Amino acid sequence: MRIVVIGGGFAGISAKAINKEAIVIDEREYFELTPKLVNFIEGEGAETALIPRNVDLKEKVRKIDFKERTVETQSKNIKYDKLIIAIGYEQDLSRIKGAERYSLKYEGFRDAMKLKDKVKSVNSLIIAGGGPLGIELAGSIVKANSKVKVKLIEAEDRLLPFLSPETSRYALKLLEEIGVEVELKTSIEEIVEGGALTSKGLIKGELVVFAGGFKGNSLIREWDLSSKNDRMLVNEYLMSVDYEDVFGAGDCATFKNGFIPQSAQIASQSGEVAMRNALSKGELIKFRPKTRAIVLRVGDKYFGELEGKFIKGNTAKLIKNVAIELTKSKIRIASAVPQLVQ
């Protein structure tokens, strides 16, 4: 049975690690270790975030014929018996007026390169969003350029509103200690040249970094799959609601009746379950996403939650490092023996 995986991110490599005979298609020859992009912004080399790897076919997917079970790339038409779509997320800058024109998105390494370059020359900067990305970006930007004045804007009444109040307070404390100005209960109505128009008036900044507005991948819509916010709709077994031989994994997929969080660890879990179900000839596994740990870093200080309990210091740092090493191990397994694609 031929199983094709479109996308070689966290979900894709986790799927491939389960089934080394699967064919992974991805146009990138490097794996983007997104948690390490902030290290790159701080001054470390690109190799800290870009991990060399093999994919079975390094090409862009042009279209999918779901009836004929064929994936068309730039040079091949690849037949499949089962298909796993794991093409990640995008940011939806259309949510805020002016964002597409006046703000910098942050989806991957190319955006990190732009930000790293711009941070060197600006004196003031706004981060739109007080979630994990916004908080880590604020810390990395200050570390990269201690002279830049960073303002972080969050619409809710606290940072990291999906975590405990203790974690939110600690994040605020760390940011304020390094000089970041945090504006809570402040919604951004429009991003303009030189700042952001908010519910509290104009907040000035030479550069606005968009650290929110996550959705699925627009290709889901282009491929005419049932979707919600450009996230492919799947059932509890991660099977497409449109085709029984197609599965969705990672940030590009969500439950038809429910929600799948968007994170690297959930993406990895879903990649494994999607592959096991694609391989199954009997009972399928229900996907139950579980956030075991969330660890953030501001400067050299690590903190977060483990099984819902606040952690910081060496414990948090160890969990973060172990997670990264596990990902690197999966990359090695997934790229060890590339398949010959006919």
C-alpha cells in the first residue's frame, strides 16, 4: 500500500517516522525547527533553526485528483492508496486592516530573516499579539538590539490567556524586567505606516510584527476540501470528511465537530495517529490531542506549564531541550532512507 504525505513539518516527519516506506513530498530541503527561530533572531547561525534532511520528493504539489488518487507535482504524477495532508499553517493578516501592507508576518525562516535584518535599524517596534509567539519574539528582539523600544499589544486582560494566571503574571514580569511595554485590554483596529490604531488611540512604532491570526493553509481551500478557517475538516480518526482515503494532520486540520489546537506537539501527535490509521486494516485510533507541556523563553529564563502546573528554571529548560532533541531524532529517522518515487 502506497501512502503519500504532503508536507514535511512536525506532523509529516512524525508520520514518516512511523512508516519509513511512506513518500513525503516537501519543497524544502531543510526542516524548519520553528522553536529555534528566536535563537536565530538573537544572533545564532541559521543552522540552529534549519536542520538538513532528506525528503522522498523535493517538489511543489500543483494539484490533487482525489477521484483518481493522484498527486501532481512539478515533474511527476504520483499515485496513492492513502494520502496524509500535513501542510501547516499561515497567518491571516486580513483580520486587521492595513496589516498586509504595513506589518511583518512571522510564519517561518524567511520571515525571521527579514525581522532579524530590520531589528538592527529600528528604534521602536510593536508586536501584535500576547500569545507564546509574541512573548518569545519580544524577548529575542530585545536581546538582539537592547536599544529598540518594544511594545506588545494584547486584546485580552492578560498575556497567555489560555494558561494559568500565575503563568501570565510571570510572563508579564519577565517582559517588564527587560523593558518591554505591555498594553493589555487593547485591540488593534488598523495598522498604519508608523504604528497601530488601537482602542486606546495611536501607538507609534517604526515596525509592526504580526504575532497572531493563525489559520490553516490556503491550499486546503484551493484543493476544494471542506474547511473551517482554511483548516481541513476531519473526523475523530483524522479522516477527511470528504474522502475516506485522505487524512489531515498538523495545523492544517481540525475536527468537524470540535477544535484541534495548533502547536508543534499536537502536530506531532496527529501525524503519528494519522499514519497509524492510514496503515490500519481494522479498528482505527481516535485522536485525542493532549498538551503535555508548554515552555517559553524570555532572554535566558524558561517558564511554562507541565500538565497544567506552573514550572520555571532548569525544569522548564530541560523539557524544552528534550522536546527539541526528540524532534531532531524523528528528522533523522524520517530522512534516513529516501524512497525512490516512480
